[in-house]
Amino acid sequence: MGRTSDTRERLLHAALELVWEQSYHSVGVDAICERAGVKKGSFYHFFSSKAELTAEAIQTHWEGYKPLLDGIFSPTVPPLERLATYFGKVYEFQKERREVNGYVCGCPYFDLGTEVSSLDSTIVAKVTGVLDQYFRYIVSAVCEAHTQKLIAVADPVAAGRWLINYFEGALMNARIHNDPELLCDLSAGAMQLLGVGRSEL
């Protein structure tokens, strides 16, 4: 069993990884404890339910992910470069996961959110809160690109929403087909969607 000081963190990490690899409903407390290397009693010492653990695991993942996004989407980086860099890193990450684990994992927030959207309000509230923060990075880059007249859209906020829908749909499609190469042109598709190189509408 892990040290008491890190048992909680082990459970959080194990829950996220298992749910991301499989699905929320297919993963039980026993499997989470086995992956974490802790006894079942330790689980209930820290968490009252799998739902509570999963909601907190999503928050923990987000807090670890934010510094990467802060760097990629820094205001010192040109807005279209931010988007291109981010989509490129998503492709490389999903490709690496496929090579190491044998599958494309997709987006943990969307994957979990779509699975439990009508079933667990605790998890849904956490996922939507994280997604609202996540989307601000992309929308802010689109709005700045619009201000600089780098893209051809009439409504940059709406365009940011289109871009997010395109991005998450592509991730889900890659997961369904278990093919990361479906993401290799994410950046090119995003630039076309935003009308890069065309006159302002």
C-alpha cells in the first residue's frame, strides 16, 4: 500500500487514468484501489463515493494541466501560433498514447461529461466548470486574432465556439477509430475554419 501521505493522490491519479482509458461506468472502486495500490478501506477514508473521487480527480487533472496551457496561450505568443502549437501538441500526445497504451484516449473532460451528463450532477458540475475555463484559452486567442485582423470571421466568440466543437469532435472521432492520424491536420483545419488568409467578412 502507498504511504498514507500519498494514498489520496494515488487514488486520484488511478481514477482519472482508468476512467480515461475505459469509461466511468466500467470502472469500479476495486479496480481503482488495485491500480492505486491501496486497500479499499483507504478509499472510503478519503472519499464517500466513486463520483466524489472522480469529480475531484478531474479538478486535480485540470490544476496540473493549466500551467501547460498558460505557457502555450501566453499573451506574448502570437494568437494563431498559440492555436497551432496547441493542436500540434494534442496530436503528438494522442499519438504517443496510442503507441504506449494501444489506444487514442481523447479528451478526459468531454469523454466523462458525455457519459454522465444526465446521470450525475456532481461530476457534470465539475466537468462544465473545468470546460468553461478551458474554452477561455481558445476563445481568447481567436478574439485576439480577430482584433489583429488575422482571421475572417464576423463574430470571434462564435468562431471560438465553432473551433472548440470542431476540435472536440475530431478528438472523439480519433478515439472511436483509434487512429491519431485523424488529428494530424487539426491545425490546418482550424486555420481554414477561421478564414486565415481571407479578407475580413
